[in-house]
Amino acid sequence: MKPHLAVLAIGGNSLIRDKDHIALSWQYEAVKETSTYVADLITEGLRIVITHGNGPQVGFIYRRGELARHELPLIPLDICGADTQGPSDT
């Protein structure tokens, strides 16, 4: 029998505990904690598909651009989104 398949949606808001913990370092800690639960599910034999949201993170990048627009061009939303998705090895 095949192991059960679980789909996990990790929203961008789930990485932000509260308004005082929005820094990337706090989001990183939230990801580390979440990954321990994902590892537990895999250990239990589930097959996992993970999807993610990045709305707040895109908003933070866009807002930084708004604040700096007197010195730098505004960053388009599609680029802000790509920026939150991590580096590519290609």
C-alpha cells in the first residue's frame, strides 16, 4: 500500500508571529520550527507536497522600494515576488 499523500500550504503570514517579529531572522526561525513538523510527518511515512505563500514578504520588499523611490526606481511586483523565492543554481 502506498503511503498517504499530504499537501501542506505554508502561507507567508505563518512565518510572521506578530508585528514585532517581521524581520527575516524571525521568519527564518519560524521556517526552522515548521520544518521540524514536516520532518515528523515524513518520518511517520507520509508523502509530502509543500506549497507556499509569500504575500507579506513581497509587500515588505515593495514597501522598501516605495520608501526609497526618491533615490531608486520602484521594483515591479513580479520582481518582488521572484526575489522572495530564493536563489537559483542554474
